Amino acid sequence: MDMFLAFPLLVFALALAALGTPADIAGDIKALEKLGVGAIDTGFSGSTVPEILADMKKFKTEVLARL
């Protein structure tokens, strides 16, 4: 797939993933991997370090555990 075609697809898929369940997000990551995507950028919510770390741990246990 042409890089210029894949990039908008990647941005669109990640934007949708942010709105889904942990199973949806894991599925989106698997689909991106099938397209040849080797890395994704993530962002975590929170206004304090403990809040951000809690969000990261939730991502690890609820999403990454499904991969």
C-alpha cells in the first residue's frame, strides 16, 4: 500500500480506536499490524502523574493483554 494512502487510514483507525471498547482497540491494533504498521503512538489521559500512570496501567491490562 502506498505510504500516502496508508497514513490517513492509520490516523482514521486510531481515532476510531480511541472511542471503542478495549476489545475494539485491540482488534484495531491487530488490523493495523496486518497492514504492516510496526508502531503506533498512544496518548493517555490525566492531569497528574498518578492519573496518567493509572490510565497507562488500564491500557496494559485491558488492551495489551488481548494482543
